[in-house]
Amino acid sequence: MQAEQLQPDRHPQSRFLAALRSGVVLGDGATGSLLFEITGRLSERNHVYEALSIENPDLVTQVHMSHLQAGALALKTNTFGANEPSLARLGISGKTTEINRAALRLAREALQQYADAEEQHTSKAPERFVLGSLGPVTGDEPVEQVYETQLRALIGDGPETGVDALLFETFESLERATSVVRFANSIQNCPPIALHMSLRQRRRDGAWNIEPTEYVRRAAEAGASVVGVNCCAPWEAEAFVRIAKDLPEVTSGAVLLSAMPNAGGFERIGHRFMSRVNPEFMGRSARALSDNGARLIGGCCEVHGEHIREMSGFLRSRQAGTLLDVAASAGREPVGPERKSENGPFSRKLFAGEFVVSVEMLPPRGTGPKQLRTKAQLVETLTASGLADAVDVTDGSRGIPLMPPGDFIQSVKEILGDGLSTGPGIEFIPHFTARDLNLMAVQSRLIGYHSRDINNVLFVTGDPPKMSPTYPRSTAVFDLDSTRMIELAHSRLNAGVDFGGQPLGRQAAPETHFTIGTGFEPEALDSVGEMAKLDRKLAAGADYVMTQPAFTWEALRQLDDVRKRARIIVGVMVLTSLAHAERFAQVPGVRVPQDVFDRFARYDDEDDQRKSGLELAVSQAELARREGWAGLYLMSPASPHAVPEVLRGLGR
């Protein structure tokens, strides 16, 4: 089928498809595995999961509410196996219509119940939907005999009495799946159809059990409006979406992409057979799926509320600032490099075109004074030696509660006192995440920084909060993203006006003079999107860019053209052992090449591995300087006191 023959407007009045075309809709997680977790019983005679909609409706409602409370915007009905043949095998033939109608009603009532409670806390609630879940049936019964009764019960008389969309999921036969879609489309008032197949990819050679290109083409021909995968590992879902996003059926708008993977997949890790997936991993996977064009995202087996909550948070981080209306600039010119050069040695050297060095530091998490003093002593060492020009302080790194950067910087200054005046000095760079503060609080904190002589800020959007099970659930704010914060700091505060365009004071020079930084992920899954985002941040007023660690210099080559108009500071991570390298390689957006693992594997002694890691960091830092990059951003969270050794090695 040619792209021009496809019909993207098969359901022009569908609110569900309109929502998918305008953004990402987060679906719910698994119903069956959550019912098993709650009841301790598999679906069996006298305890059929689908029959619980009439036998124990409160239990089904509990499942729906747990997903809604976690952030789901689309609920699947509890009807995966509620077709006539499947129910007959479990001894409840003849109840197909009753069970499907009951499940549909419970999903709608859960949405209404949640919306009623939500009205007390927000004036604008997002639109939510009900998807009719239909699973496969083993055997060759004609699709009409298997699905007609169930379909008519879920479709009803149209959108007012039926589901918002049909979701055929976990199919493994492409012939069977396309036949079902064609039959469903032949029924009057059929809503949009989402087709999910359980695609598998062999790790050995990358081969698929069903070729994604063929699958998408034939699903579109059959009349599916949404095409995707479920009941597969997250990495298989991501691989499918990366392939499918460039197919003509997708680029033409004929079909939209979807993915609802399981909560992991088992693999051998060391001497254990386990899954490396946790809720945070699922959140990052959801963001990767969204970045690659998936519009309906949710979960399958073992994906429950804690996973959906993380997925919701990571997806919200991608939507930060998109709905915020900020007043136009007052037309005043912001301060330039000459004024910013007075902010400290980092800013002076940055604008003079000299090589700069910044060392990352994590603030403490608890109240122990020893940890704070130890970090202050490292700052004192760096200040006195002249090995570094700046210390940049992370802001709730990885979404965990740490001391705020401004408070940490102030505490260090109070501890060291005159110690900061020895040597050539040091400039503090607090990271500033958009996750924790609303628009008003962002301006307030920046004014506070200015008053405390903190005049260099690195703006990042930030990851959603990541809390331990014993910690109260925290909500991510995301009024702004990093681009909007850069724009407001540059064109408003650095021009002497607040975010609303009003003067910051009546004095002759009310403006701030922030040196403004931003971040970049060289190994981002969506490299095109990451580059486009960097262009927007530079246009908004960023003075410099700090990259995440790049162990393969090829990843930095995409910045060659950007180097002509921006100061790029290369991130270098100090790895201390083979185990450290293996852990770090699991961080999304990071790729550690095999030769790095081989380097550590040559040594059995941990001290020898540590020395090898220091030598690697020194060689990477030397390469950054030799190739003319603007500077070095040194990270060593696992061994902070390795920092002076690396910098002394760089000095030599």
C-alpha cells in the first residue's frame, strides 16, 4: 500500500485519536498480574478474572483507581479473555455480554469517581479514555464466532455507550490479528482500533518473530488506527518503535504508534538470572518511547501503579513548560560577556576563550556535619591549588532529596571563610532543575542566588522524583523546562526585569548578571531531538554547554558545527573499577565501549583497576584540551578524592 492511499481520518470525530495526535496518552498497567498479586489466585474456575467485574466489582475498581492515582489517562476494561470460547472453557458460557458490559461500566465509573475527586484540587483535568481489551484465542474458530458478542457489548450504540477505542492485544499470528481488525471494522459504530502484537527479538542476531515493517503495513491495510506492541521486554518495544517511526504508514499519519511492554525481561547478569528493570527504568523507557514517536504508552505483565507513576513523571518532564504563557520581553538589553566575566575565574576564562575546568559535587543527603566538612575541604583543596575554575553542585541528582545547591554553597562558604580567598579562587555553579519549583519560586530562588553572589547557573529540566518506598510520594512541578528557564534568566532577569516584565528595582542597574549554562546528552536515544533542543537552548541565551560523559568521541562529533557558536565543555566520568563501569553502563543515555571493560578486566587487584580508571580519565581530559574543546566537566561521585589526582595528571 502506498502512503498516499492511506486514510488517516477514518475516525475524524474521535476524541481519543485527537488526543494521541496532540501528545502522548499514558495507558494503565496490567490487570491480570495485579489481580493475582491482590488475591493470590490465578484466573481459574470459580475465580475467573473477567467474571470479577460482576462477582467482585469493588476489586476491579480498586485496580482501576490504583492506575488512575498513578497518572494513567486510559483504562483498559477487564475483558482480556471475556470472549465466548474462553469463558465457555471456564464454565461460564452465556455471560459474555453481561461481563463485558459490567467491565465497561466499572471503567467509566472509575473515571467519573476520580474526576469528581480531582475537581476539588485542580481547575483543568486532562481528558481520559476507556479502551476495550480483547485478547487472542488459541484455535481456528472463525473470528466472528469468537468476538462478535464481545465486540457488540463493548461497542454499544457508539461513543456515548461504548468504549473510546478497541485494543486487540497480545496477538502472535499476523493473519489472525488482521482478520480480527477487519471484522471489527465491519460492525456498525466501531470506534478506532488499536492493534498490539507480542513481537520478540532474538538477542543473538536481532531477528524478529514478526517483521515490524510487514506488521505495520498489513495492520494499516486492515484498518487499525493505532499499531504497537505489548507483552514484550521494554528494549524490544523501544526497538520496534525506532523501526516503525520512519515507515510511510506512520509518517503519513495513517497509523499512530503504541507500546505497552512488560516490567522487564529475564537475562543472565553475572551468576544470576534476573531482570534489571525497576519502576525508574520503566519511566525512562516511557520517555524513550515518547521521544521516538509512540503516542499511546502503557504497561503489560507486572506493570503496576509504581511503574505507571514513574512513567507519568518521566513523560511529564518532556511536556514541561509547553503550556506556560510568559509575558513578552520589556525590550531591555541583557548584560553581555564583559559584565559576566566578573562572576569568577570560570566565567572570565570562558568568555576569554581559555580552557576551563569544573568539578561536579553532590550535596549531602543527611544532617551529618562530617560529610559536609569533607566536601568543603575538597573545595578548599581545589581553590588553593588552582586545579579547577569552578565547582558545580547538582540539584536533587537522580530525583532524590539532597541539600539544595544554594544552601550547600552558602554552608561551604561559611565553613571555609578565608580559605576561599587563597589561590586563584573558585566559582560556584548550582544546577537548577525545573522539577521542583513553580514559575514564581524559580524567580525567587534566582533573585536569592544573586543576593548571595551566586552568579553562574546551569539549568536542567531534571528527572522526576525518585523516592524510597518509605518516603512520602512527591509531585514533580515542571512549570518550566530548561529552555524556558534559560530564556527567562537571560532576557528578563539579566535585563533588569522580572518574569512579568516589571523592573527589578529603582536603582540605576537592577539587572542580574548570570552566566548561563545548559546540558547535553551525546548518547541520547533521540539524537535529532537532543540536537534540536540544544539549538533552542542556545537561541534562548545559554553561554555554555556541559555534556554528559562521552566515552566514545564519535558521539561528540555531532557537536562540531555547534562548537563554532557555543562553548562546549566535555563531560568526563572517573570510573574506579570494572564493577563501577558495569553499573554506569546501565544508566540510560550512556554507552561504555567494550575496550573500557577490557581495560579494567586486565587487573584483578582493585587498586590497579582504580589507577587504570584514573589514567583513562586523564587521557580523556587531555584529549578534550588537545582537540580544542572549551573545557572539562569532571565527575567522580564514586571517589571524590580522585579529582585532584586526575587534575594534577592533566596539569602534567
